[in-house]
Amino acid sequence: MAQEIPAVWVQGATCSGCVVSVLNGVSPDITHLLLQQLVPGKHVSLRFMPTVMAGTGEVAMRALDDASAESGYLLIVEGSVQVGADGAYCMTGEVDGHERSFASEVERLARKAMAVIALGTCASYGGIPAADPNPTGATSVGEFLADKKIAVPLINIPGCPPHPDRFTGVIASILMRGLPEADALDDIGRPKCFYPLIHENCERRPFFDAGKFAQKPGDDGCLYLVGCKGPVTYADCPIRKWNGGRNWPVENNSPCLGCTEPGFPDAMSPFYTKISDLDDLKLTF
Amino acid sequence: MTKIVLDPVSRIEGHLRIEVTVDDGVVKDARTAGTLFRGFEIILQGRDPRDASRMTQRVCGVCPIAHATASTLAVDDAYGVADAIPDNGRIIRNLILGSNYLQSHILHFYHLAAPDYVDVAAAAGYSGPDAGLTKVAGFIAGGELAPFLPRYEGDYRLTKEQNLAAVSHYVTALEMRRKAHEMLTIFGGRMPHEVAIMVGGVTCTPTDDKIAAFLGYLSDLRTFITDCYLPDVLMVAKAYSDYAEIGAGVSRLLTYGVFDQKPKTGPLGAQRFFTPGLIDTDLNKGAVDPAKITEAVKNSWFDDACAGSPVTSSTKPSPAKDGAYSWLKAPRYDGHPTEVGPLARVLSAYIDGKPEIKALVDATLSELGATPAALFSVLGRIAARAIEAKVIADAMVDWALALKPGEPCIVESAVPDEARGAGLSDAARGAVGHWLTVKDKKIANYQLVVPTTWNLGPRDDNDVPGPAEQALLGTKVKDLDNPFELGRIVRSFDPCLACSVHVVTPKGDEIARHIVT
């Protein structure tokens, strides 16, 4: 029998785009992740995941409590944690007439987790719910756990949405080799292998170097003048591409929005305005 | 009297709580409430109007294209280019939105709704040639049955053979919905959260290789819809025929229409593939007047001043308000609660006499021995989704073939100092409207009225319940420990909660008390 790796996936201030993106994985795909042994001999047992689970209401909440009765599960957090109004902006569910806030559930669940995966930019860095004026006090999972003084290994997998390969790749790596060494993550908690600088790998870099710039969205050429955030954004989109390798924003004549960065969206917008003068970029390559 | 609380309602998008009171086995009171608030309408203020189509997609990761579409129609309107979108741009927008419809409908039926009707456990011990069933059987043999168990038990009615077919298709449907997103990405750049649709048209360009790739995916999807999706819906409908008699709700339907077939010239398009309409149970169809759309807030945690037309309304919380129980406003058309969604579009086209819709609806009703009145039900909503999936997928072939490589896809535009714009369209799950005010070249006000607010919103100023609440009222619940009926009714609306909650500024800790009571 395969070794069962229990996992719990909770959703806070999210649009569910992260889980939809994970459904888009090609190899591994969602059946490899859920139905089969993602790594031979090891099966991820997803005990709680509101978007796909059969159980609803108390049946679902009982499954969550059963899964978290023992420590050592993998906790996947999608969405930012809203600490405004004592956590009342987001509820996970009701048990015995008591409604549990998402913030209180993350705090409870993280204490007994083997590791926490912050999936998507909202969970990793706050994302759109934390955008100015941050009406609900949305914060990243990392900041929330630090504030609660909960020490648990944390891996950020940002992206709005995150690429499915980044998620399944991290899970598979944990199953094969255990939690990542500290030097496998960059200084903001991302696995380095999935987050190289876009500008270094962009197929339109030769246009940038030659000064051939698109003047408006929809034009060919380097998209720097129409707002591309590739020079300051770390992600493997130009190499991995999206949806089975079909396309990615720059190939579609659309500027990179910088969605894997802590500054998304405020520091990356207006999206269609250039980030800074070339001289200010201080490019080191 | 028994109170049943379903919190969370799983297998939907977002955070939903439903609370019903059952007396003598019948639902006597029903309340639906969203339980997540983020604050998009506040966050959008002061931003570049073009950024709204990127930002509002993050309202919902299941139907982002509907928001990109409505937002961009509003910005097109405000920038004065709504009637100037090049044909390539208009068609590619339709192809991107159409792809998202197909993904959304397949996901809804197989992965969100079907677990209420199909018993996955039937695959236990399977040893035949079907690859999907072999995967499921191996999974069951492993003994860890999450996330498919636990669940409600006691009302799975399909035969073993029927269950096996449906479970096999559940696995195939995972691949099909993924392919629909890959198809979308050919022109959208990425999914979820595409990057092509923007004021004036689209950023991408059509080429013959892209059109061919698109048609390849579309061919696989059309085959699946015809050979699996439609027959499976009929199979479920026959085994659960009583669900054609429950869950009707308000039986008053609204669609803004969708898929512009000509450059848009008015708020509801010059000519849409599905036409706008207001439809009743006698299949009368009336014109849609956007000026009749209002939102009530008596039972919502908003200041009374937030009621009225979305053209000018605002979003101010009133968390201590007596009697309020929802963060959703209560949209009303001409003062009445109104249901939106695929059933509205399909009946609008049926009344128009659109041949491909009429043929499929009549064939479905004939197969089930039902009249059009039966469509106002749980099964009617599910069937309408499958029917329009086939009709849209077929039409997308013609749309793709109408693309002209080398011709323009976008027109130039400039931000006005001051303007207003409205973008009315239909998401997979129903009518969606974005209203925008521009001042000093920036967003001064932004309001969304979205499908799940229409369908899952609370009581209005006259305490008339919303459409989903009315659909629950009067329902017989056979087994209070396994209230299948409630989930089936609510899921037939394909709720999308992240879309529907109007978000507010925090006013302090009092909010917590009022949400949990």
C-alpha cells in the first residue's frame, strides 16, 4: 500500500483561480495528483478542499477536524488572510452552531502542519485583496504566521494565478526529498527553480536590446513602453508558458503584469504604463 | 421545527452559507449568505480604467472572462470606441468567452453537480478497459477516499452501469475542461486571468496555425458535449425526474444577451447570438431596460443610501443594521426578484425561434415527456447549460472561420477626462453588469451587479426572498441528516460567491458579532 500523505486545502480571500489553475496541469495532471501516486509509493490524501469535495456543511467540517486531529499534514492555503474585523470577512464553516473564521482556522491548522504552502500571490504576499486601501486588512500567510509566532516551514508559490507545474512540482519534490533546504528558496520564500527573472528568458529580449519597442498594446516588439513588468518580475512563464505550453502573455502582445511579485498589483500598476526610465532599472546583465 | 445550516456549501465557487428551517419535512424559511468579502469596488477607485479588466477578472477565477468582457465593454463605452471594435477583435472576444463557457459548464455538471447524483463508489473493483475507471478503481482500492467521501448518503439512484459511465466521463471531463482552457489560451494568452481583452479590441492576432489549433480543440470538445455531456444530463434527468418539479423559485428570467455578432451600438449590443430578454413561465418575452435595474439593501449590511441604480450607487457598510443578514445586495428588475443564467438565455433563444436551440429543447423535452414549464426547475437549469454548450460550441466553428489574418484586431483609444460607461453581458452563470464613472482620467466609481447577486441575494425592501431562497422554500426534505435536496437546488444555480459579495470598509469589531448571529 502506498504511504498516505494527508493534506488540507483551505480557501480565504481568493477568487478560486488558484485551484482552477491547478486543475489545468498537464503532467502531472489532477488525476495523477488526486487519484494516483504522485510519486510511486506515495499518495496525497486531500481530506478537505471545498471546491471539489463531496461533503458539504457539517460533513465537510467533520472531515476537516478529523484530518487535523493528528499533526503532520500538509496545509495548503489559497487566498490572503483577512485580519480586519477580527477575521469576520471570511468564514470557513460552522460546527455545532459556531462559525469559524478563516483566520482562526489558519492559525489552528498551521500549528500542527508539517509545512504550509502559500498558494498564489494572495496567500504569498497579500495580492489583490491587500491592494490599496486594503479594506479588509488582508495579509499574507507568512506575515500572519509570524504575527501569531507560529514557526512552521513555509513555501510561497506566488502567481495570479500560480502555474500548476509550480504547485505539483513542489508537492512532488516534498514527497521525493522532504522539505526544501533553505537555499532552494529565494529571499521571499519562492522555490528558485520556478522563479528566474522573466527579462532574462523573454523571447523578445533581443527587441529590448535593439531598442525595438511596441508603441501600444497589440504591437509587436518589446513591450517595455506599454508597461511590461518582465524586467522586475521573477517567474518562469517565458520558459514554461501556460496551459500546456500554449502561450504566455508577452507572446500574446500583452505586457507582463508582474503578478508573482509582492508589489502586485499596486507597485505593478498602472499595468499599461512603463515601470521606470531605462536608466533607473539598474539592470545587472 | 428544525434548523439546518450548510456552511460551507462545497462544490461551488466561493464561500456560501445556507440556513433553512424545516417544519414537518418542508422548508418554511430559507436564507442564503455569502461569507467572504474583499472590497473590489473600493480597491478599483483611483486606478487607470484599463486596469479594471485585469483587476475584475480576479473577482472570480472560474468566470474571469465574463468580468473582462463586461469591464471592457464598459471602458469601450466610456472611451467612445464601443461601435469601432474591429471584427477580428469582436470575434476573438467571443471565442475567448465561448471557451470559458464550455469550461465552466463541463466543470459545473461533472465536477460540481454530478457528485450529488452519481455514485463514484460504483467504480470499486472495476477491471475493464476504461482508463479513467481503472484510475478511480485503483484509488478506491487504496482505501483513502477523500475528497469523495464523506458525503450525504441514501439517494443515489443510477444503475451500476450508468454510474460507471458517468464516473468514466467525470475523469474525461477533467481533461475536456482543461482543453477548453488551452483552447482559450491560444488567443487569451493565459487562463485563468487572460490578458488579451482590452479597450478597443484584443492584443493578439489571428493566424491560420492558431485558428487550426483552436478548431482541433473545439472538435474534441464538440464530440464530448454531443456524445457524453448531453446524454449524461438526460440519464440523470430520467433517474431524478422529481427534480423537474422542485426548485422553480421566482420563474422570472433575465438575460442581457451575449456574443456580439456586430459592432456594439447600444447598451445591449446591436445583434447578439443570445438576445436580451425578460421571460416568464408563459414564455412571454419582454424587452430589457437597464434603467429598471436597482438594488435593495434593507436586509443587507449596507447604508440605506447604497440602494438604487448601480449607475450611481455606492458601497458603504452598516454592520450594526437591524435585521440585515447578508453582504449581498438584493438586485431587482422593475422591483421584482429575477433569476439569471443559462435557462434565461436558452428560453430567450427558444422564444426567438432560433432553430438550433428550438430543436434541442424540443428533443430534450420530448425525450423526457415534459413540457416547457418543467424547465423552471433544478433539472431545467442543468439541461439548459448542456443545450447551450452544444449550440455555442457549434457556432464557435463559424466564428473561428470568420477570422481574417492580417486585418486589425484593436483600435486606438484615449482616456477621457470624464465619462460614464456601462458593460452589460452574460457570464456562464448569468447576467453581469459593470458600471464605471471616469473623472480626471481615473476610475471615480465602479459598481458590479453579477449573476450570483441576482440569484443568491437576500430579501428586498418588501421582504420578498431572492430567487434561490424562493427555490428552497416549500421543498420537501426526505432525510434531515442527508438533505440532498438543498445542495441540489442551490448548485443548480451554479453559484459563484466570490463574484457576488459587495465589499465594505471595516468599521470595527462589531462586524464579527453580526456575521455569526
